[in-house]
Amino acid sequence: MVFSTICITTCFAQTEQKISLDNLPKQVKEQLHHKFHEYSIASILQKTDEKGVLTYLLTTRRDKNSSETIVYYLIYDSSGKLMSKKKEKEFYYTGKENKSTPVTPSGSQGGHQH
């Protein structure tokens, strides 16, 4: 009885490790090829939860222009089914953006009234 209690807590502990594209299941690689071929893969994590369920967490990126990147966070199950997809945009200051002149209300002198 003591052995089974120890095994439950140690055998199914949550784990997470970085893996390469080559280590992804074929079905996940096919999904990436068809739906996200314009994106580069920033990271791949293989995760096993406390119940022993295996999932793959991928971060993909695509530069839309010099100051904007589209990022997808994808979660696949071990059979290649997309379970979750979250899209975000990241903006970067490159120093080439248009600088606008500050607008002051008409009739005011720098915000001071005399």
C-alpha cells in the first residue's frame, strides 16, 4: 500500500521539457506545415500533467513588419489535435516610427494661462 501511494505522487508528477521539431509527433508537424507554414517556431515544450496526459506547447512567430510580430501560442495533444490557440501581437520600437508633434489646445501657451 505504501508503494502505490509513493508511485502515484512520483510517477505522475508534472514535467515540462524543451524538445526539437524532430521530436514532435508526425500529426503535429503536419498541422504546423499546413496551418502555420509562414511562422517560425520559437519554442517547443513537451508537457506531461499530473494525470499523465502528454501535450505539446508551441510558440510560433511571424514578423508582420519591422516593428510588429504576430505570435501564436499553440497546444496540441499527443494525437496531433489542436487543443488551444492564442494569438498576440508584439510591437517593437525601432526608432524609425513617425514622430508626431504634441498637440496643444488652441489659444493656450504650453498649457499655461496668464
